[in-house]
Amino acid sequence: MASHGDGLIRGPRSSEIRDRQEVRKGNDMSFGLYAIGFAIVIGGLIYGAILAHVPGHWIVVGAIVLVGIGILKGVKATRQRDPAA
């Protein structure tokens, strides 16, 4: 909010709000896109582990851990942040 010399405090102009939304829109990535990319990475790691003859139960454990990490990172990367006051 800004004071304009007349003693009144006014909020941001609509053009300023629109500019902030456009900047934010360009930086956002959908969670679905992030999840698809992470699933491809996990699939490649599983395939590599199979080729390396890693026991199946360890592949499952590793995949579960990676899915959990992927969800946490995906939510953090794609959440909507509150605008600064």
C-alpha cells in the first residue's frame, strides 16, 4: 500500500496485480507434469537396477522412497505462494 500525498493509503493498482500474476503464471509448473517427469526418472532407475541384478525387494523399497521424495518435492515446487504483503 502506498500513500499518495493526500493522506490516503491506497492498495496496489490493478495493473500491478496483473503484472504479478503474469510473472507467477510463467514460473508455475503443474504437479501432474512434475509427477510424470519424476515417474520417468523412477522408471529409468528401476530398469537400471534390474539390469544390474539388484534383488527385487530392494528395487521396491527404493521405488517407494523415491515416490515419497517426488511427492514432497513436487508439492514444494508447485504450491501457490501467498503474495508478499
